Amino acid sequence: MDPRPLHIVLTADPELPVPPRLYGGIERIIDLLASEYRRRGHDVTLVAHPDSTAAAELVPWPGRASRSRRDGVRNAATLWRAVRQRPVDVVHSFSRIAYLLPLLPTAVPKLMTYQRAISRRSVQLGHHLSGGSLQFSAISDWMMAHVNDVGRWHLVPNGVDLARYPASEAVAADAPLVFLGRLEAIKGPHLAIAAARRAGLPLVLAGNVPEGHEAWFDQEVRPALDGDQVRWIGPVDDARKAELLAGARALLMPILWEEPFGIVMAEAMACGTPVLGFRRGAVPEVVTDGETGWVVDDLDELVAAIGRIDAIDRRACRRRVELHYSAAAIAEAYLGIYTAMGR
């Protein structure tokens, strides 16, 4: 147990429960933190979707749409009432900064964590209205580089529950490569298919086809699905995801956008599985080139990296997650921030 129990208020976006049933990376992190804080003896209040089942006292959002102005007003009022009911040591927001507006002028310590694109205008406004009582954190250096001159910033990466991702030190000789994520162009599933074909290895694709991307999927991915070398198994839950990653030769991340973190990389490494990713967004921060995978610049280099997978020690992948991306590691980092804010 930590020296002094804290009352921590966590907030999530209103669209998905905490934890989510299938996809929802932010909601998984919030669930992980709530469980770890409770385990350490802290008092946790969660303001989130009414179907949430995390280890916390739940205060449900009345509004379910983040982009609705009416819901925003209702949700801000709900958070205000939750904080005013009894003493709070810190409000840690993973939701919209607009929900914090009534609390900004107060002295209650507030931490705004960004896991999506950061608006400089919002950061400037929050910093100004709070008089410095609102601090900020992001999950990679890359995503906060353009705003870290405004207010007080902290770097805390995303993490995983190690108990849900057992490590495998070796895989079968016919183990597949794996792509896990949304099946849309910026995630690069078509490049994963091209790389696997050129390397002569099987590939399993897991994930959903987002609304609005069906035509692209039908044109670029579906024709390559042969049920043998290239298979698509659809969305997977946590148990199936862990099984899939633990039995994989490597995780392919040929992303075509600046991904802020990519929790699936930490999930793969927790299973001992190397990550082969394009040098975009936070990939070079999460993957240690030559130690936990390979960071490459194009399809040719990705194919070459597949041929070097055996040079990666799967135990080193697991160790990196234990040190930097475990529930204990990220909870400890955030608790250090809370304590400093409360002084």
C-alpha cells in the first residue's frame, strides 16, 4: 500500500464502457489504472459510460456523445457534482477537456491525459483558465512536441496488464505473422499482406472494418484473403488477442499515419512477440530497434526485417514491457505526478 491513500477521480469518454468489450484502447488503460490503484489501497471514482464495470465507484455520464454540445454541458455538470461531493486529491481526465471547464478555476489538482491529437488552442485555454492547476500528460514524446511549451507536461506511456498476456519464449516453426488493428488504409493491412507474401510466410489479420472503409477493404484486402496464407479472423476479444500474439512470429505495424502510441505493440511485446513497424509516430519510441523488433522505412525494409526476426530475443521483449509498460510501471508514474501536484 502507498504511504497515504488518495481519492482519485478518473474520467473516460462517454461512448464506451470501462473496460470495453472489444476495441477501446483508452478504456483499457483506465481500467488497468483503476484496478492497480485499488490494489494499492487508493479510493477511485470513475466517471464513465453507465455499463462500466471497472474496480471503482461509478458515476455514469448522462450524455453519450462526446461531440454533442448539449451532452458536454450535462457531463461537465456531472463531473462538477462528483468532485464537490467529498474531498478529492486529483482529477485525472482521459475524456474531453470541456468537461473540466467548471473545475478549471478551482484549486483541485487536475491532470489532462491526451491519447489522441492535441489541440494547441485547447491546451492554451485550459492552462490559462486553470491558473496552472491543470497539468498535462501524453503517451509519447512525438505527440506532445508541438505543445510542450504551454503549461506543465509529463510523459507516461500506455501499458498492459501482464497477467492477461502470458509470454512465450518460442513459437512453432509454422507460426504466422500477425496484423492486429482496424482494417483501413492508414493502418497498412494491405502492406502487411504484401510483406508476408514476399517473405513466403502465413499472415493472420485480426480487427474490424470501420464504417466508411468497406469499399477500400473490398478492393485492397478482401481479394488477398485465401483462407490459407492470408486469413482474416475478424475482431478478437482480450483472450483471443493474447493467444494470437503469443503464438505469432511477429506483429506487423506498417502504419501510414503518425500513430500516438499503438497499445498493440506493448501487448505483443508482453507476449514476447517482436514488433516490425514503420518509422511513423511513436513506433521508434516503443520499439527498440534490433532489441524488441525492427523499425523500418518502407516495404522493402519490412520484408528484409521479417528475415531477421530470429535475431530478436523474445525474453527481451517481455522485459521491456515489465520495466516500462506494465500496470505497475504506469500507475507508479502517474502516482508520482499526483503527489507532486498536491504539494
